[in-house]
Amino acid sequence: MPLDEAVTVLNRALASGDAATVMDTLGGIARDRGMSQVARDTGLARESLYRSLDAGGNPEFATILKVLSSIGLHLEAKVGADSAQHIPQRRKIAMLPMILRNGTSVFDHRSCWPGDRLGVPAP
């Protein structure tokens, strides 16, 4: 199977969201490339790859990355069409007085955006 066709088939399996379908598809692509060669490239046992990459397999993520690399592919993330509804919105809270230990008060105007503490800009 040509590499561009393998990409199309694997992306279709990934879009299904079904792990068994993804593993079965990746296993089929690896078998098409030659499982012995994939085993040599990854440093993993051929028998182990057959078990890991069938529909019932449960390989480690590192194994998946090694197999993808050995067949000339890499994993890439992208924003999905429906992901905008899952992005947390930046919320401001009212300025609330904070009473300090010495009895004085100040106003806290920090936002509720959890990324502020990590230095992540709001969307």
C-alpha cells in the first residue's frame, strides 16, 4: 500500500475514535510494510508486534510511536471542528476584598483563568 493511502486509511481509523479499529489498521499497515522490517526498525520482537497491533492489542504509546516512525509516519495533533465548545472561557470575577492578617484589606482582581498561574495566555 502506498504511503499516502496508508495515511488516509489510518486517519479514517483515528477519526472513528475506536482504539481497536486504530490498532487493527496500524497492524495492517505494518504487516503490509513487512513486520520483520518493522521489528528490526523498532527493536521490538516481531511476535510482540503482531499481538500488540491486532484489534485486541493494547500496546504502550511508545510502541505506537516507534511503529509509526518505522513506516514513515508521525503523529500530529490538530484542532477539531467541534473543539471550540471545549475551550474554557476566561472569566473575570468581581473585585473582592481580601482581609490581610494585619487587619487591612486589599482588592483581589485576579482572573479565574487557570492558565494564569502557569503563564499560559487566555484564548
